[in-house]
Amino acid sequence: MEKDLYGICPYVTAQKLLTGKWTLLIMYHLSLKTMRFNELQRALPSLTQATLTKQLRMMSDNGLIIRTVYDQIPPKVEYSLSELGERFQPVLNAIQEWGTEYIDFLKGKSS
């Protein structure tokens, strides 16, 4: 049923775009600056090279990021948020605010 709602229901559509475990963190890092593959890998050390490659490809295919390849040797590839991805910034800010509030809630709960 979800497949039928993709592109129709905004919640199902957004959920489909953000299904990757690392998508939000990659979006966050790219919201700070344009990054090369190795920079992203250093920023997310728990993420394997294969998974990062897969996530970046999916995000590029979905129009969230731009992959820029420079014609030089050695090859240089940079990733940045697309215009659509940049429009996600208020959502990232809201998630950060809510996440901080929830961390405070957890700290109060364990006291």
C-alpha cells in the first residue's frame, strides 16, 4: 500500500526519501559545507564505504544532493545539497531542537 502512496501522500513520500539509516546525518554534514567522499567518511566513522556509496547514490538519484565530478587526475568528486536538499534545512533544525529536548527528557528520567 505504501508504494501506491509514494508521490501522493507527503508523509509516505518523505519517509521513502529518508529511509536510509544515515540519510539524516549525511544531510546534516552536507548542510554545513560541500564535502568530498573521504571527508564524509571521516565525519561518519561507523559508516562503511559501501554503505556511504549506496546512500550517496540514492540521495543523488532522489534529487537531495548534487554529485560534482571534476575532470582531473586524480579524480575529484564533491557532494553538496541540491536546492531541494537545502530546503530541508528547517527540518534538520527542528530535528536537532527536538532531539536536544528528548535528550534532556532522558536525563531527567534517569535521575
